[in-house]
Amino acid sequence: MFFSQHITLGLLEIDWQDLLPTIARTFNLLLFVAVLYYILVRVFKLGDAYRGRRDEIRDDLMRAREERNAAVERLKEVEGRLARLDAETEAIRAQAQREAAEERARIERSTDEEIKKIREQARREIESAAKTARAELRAFAAEQSVRFAEELIRSDIRPEDDARLVGEYVEELGGARR
């Protein structure tokens, strides 16, 4: 015979007769698996189902990856907006403070101008009142002077002085007519 009854594999010595049932079982198992594979793939179209399911899973994974990428982009955008929001809030706060300072300065200038106008008006009114008071005082002083002079003249003029003054006055009037 071509094969010897004993096979030596290194330290292991196996009898050919003992190995035949194991080989037969292995062959049967392989044949069963091949037939089962053929039936499942060809008859039940299980390969197409697995292929379809595999394609669905791949599509779902691709879609999930795209959605994750889109979500990451939206997150970056929102984080950017939040960062800009802090900056915008600070800019608005600074602008409001500048505007408040400008308004305060404008109100102060306006108030100062109003105070100057009121002071100028009060000064003019005081000057006007002083002029009026001076004029009234002059009129009163003139009136009192005339009255006092009249009384003084009445008490100092005698009848002959009165006649002489009237005569001089008449002559003056007569000379003025010519």
C-alpha cells in the first residue's frame, strides 16, 4: 500500500485507522455547511436579504455620519455665535455707556446754557428795574427840588421883587417878538 498504517507527526504518532472517522465527520460537516449555504443563498435568497440589510446599514451609517457632521457644524456655528454674542453684548454695553456719557454732557451743556440765559435775563431785568428806579428817583428828586425851590422862593420873594421879575419877563417876551 501506498500509505503506511502509522503516521508520525513530530512526537505524535497517529494510526490511520483512527483518523478515518474524524476525516469522514469533517467531510460530512463541510458538505452539510455547503448544502445549507446553497439552500439559504439560492433558495431562500438569504444572501439578497443580507446584502439589502447590509446596504441599509451602510446607508444608515452614512446618514448618521452626515447628520453628526452637520450637528458638529451647527455646534461650531452656535459656539461661534455665543462667542460673538458675548462680544456683541460687551460692544452694546460700551456703546450704551458712551451714549449715556454723551447725553450727560449734552444735558450739562444745555443746563449751563439755560443758566447763562436765565442769569442774563435776570441781569437785564435788574438793570431795567434799576433804570426805572433811577428815573423815578430823579423825577421824585426833581419834583421835590421844584417844590422846595418854590417854597423857598415864596418865602424869600417880597411883593416888589415879584413885580420886578414880572416886568423883566415881559420885556424879555417883548424883545423876543420883534
